Amino acid sequence: MLVSRSAEVAGRFIEIIEGLQIRGDVSVKPMMGGDQMIMLEIHYAAGAGTPLHIHQHESLCYIVEGRANVVVGDRSYVLEKGDACRHPEGVPHSVDAIEETTIL
């Protein structure tokens, strides 16, 4: 697939990430996949978030809208529209939406 149109991609609410319970409403829309990566549009309701968890892959996050507290390793950051962060492979991280937030 070379093009993905948002209106044609279904999102779904998730309750668990890496075997851990998510707080509040979090929906994921898989916008496009490549051979070794996937682009997800993740929508967090205000107050929703993920517990500290670890992936066996690196990920990048870009704040499209909103504000969120992001923990990467032992550091915490408040990110807002236009900010980005990286979660290295094997490093604990979490996201807590301060307000309604959309992340790619």
C-alpha cells in the first residue's frame, strides 16, 4: 500500500497494552504499515493513559493535537502540539493525556 486515506481506515478502542490495563478511552487507527514499521494514529481522551510498558521495538511519537505527559525511562516531559519523542527499544515509557490528545 502506498496511500492510506483516514476516512477509509477503521480505528478501535484498546484496553490493554503489553498485557497491562489502559486507563480511560484510547483508540488506535493503523494508518499504514511498511516492511518493518507501522504508523498509528492514537487518540487519548482527556485523562486517559498507558501504564509504564516496554516494547521490543523503537517508536517515535508526534503530538498532532493536545497535551500529554510522556515518561521515557526515568524522565518525564509535557509535550504539546508539534512536539515529538522517541521510545527506544526496551525502555519503559508511558503517555498520560492532560487534555484530549492525538498522537502519530
